[in-house]
Amino acid sequence: MRTHGDWVDHEEDEHQAAHGECGEHGEGSAQPGFRMTRQRRLVYDVLLHDLNHPTASDVFLRAKDRLAGISLATVYNCLETLTEAGLVKQVNLDREPSRYCPNLNDHAHFFCMACGSVEDVVPAPLGGGLQGWCIPDGTRVEKMEVAMRGRCRRCATEADSSGAVAPQQASESARASN
Ligand SMILES: [Zn+2]
Ligand SMILES: [Zn+2]
């Protein structure tokens, strides 16, 4: 079991219910020495419950409704600390502001080029330990960052029904980022 240190106000049931659909997607456990302050807790809550892969500015807009006086700089600091503590992953898109993801399970990100939404994509299990990737023998994967691009279901349907130009070739719309 995870330990929560000094997170005395932790509401386990609520968090689990909010992520029931995603199975194990829930709170991770922080590095030893990490302290969950009120501001960090707020920022983390916004990531867990309120917004889907937001940027720091998105988090700030939501957080300041709940905690008057919190600054964008503080939100940046909290996000950095949460990332360093291993509770949150930073998702980088070329030339766009970083986004933040609290899902610590191995997953890739799908970016909709039409509406800008970001969704988690989970690898299909093949039965072995490695899931659908041809990784050279002897390689030890320690961190996974895969990005796919295209149109989300909503935008693809809209594009089809409005007769818009076809999306890019499949080979171009899905690519791995280093
Ligand atoms: Zn994610
Ligand atoms: Zn979309």
C-alpha cells in the first residue's frame, strides 16, 4: 500500500470514484521528503479532477477561483515540484506550452490537431511484458513518452460530415516523439 505521509485531508473514495472509468488511474505516491502544501494540493486536485492535460495557465485560471491570491509563478512552482516528486508527468509538445498529466501508468498521448484536446492512449497488452514495441534486446526502458497526432473522435466526425479536407496520411499523423 502507498503511504500518504502528511496528507491528512486525503479523500480516497472520492478520488477513486472520479477515476473509476480509467481503472488504476489514481493518485501516485510521492518521493520521500515531499510535502503536500495547501497550494500543491490545490494544483494537484485541479490536475486530477478538473482539467484534462492542462497547461500551467489553464491550471492557474482554475486554481485562482479556489484560492484567491495564488499567482501564476506559484502554480509553475507547484507543478515543477509535483513533477519532481513523481506525482505528475510533464507532457511536452513541440513549440507549445507544456501540459501536465497525473496518470503515472505507461501511456501515450494523442493530440487532436483540430481542437487541441489531449487524450491518454493505453497500449494494448500482448501477453508479454513489452506492449507492442520492437525494443532492441538488452535495452531497459525507464521512461516512455509517445505522442500521436490526428483528430479526436468528435473532430473527425465533424470533419467528415462537413466535407473538410482529409486528415494527413496515417503515417504522418502518428509519430513518436524521441
Ligand atoms: Zn496523460
Ligand atoms: Zn478534437
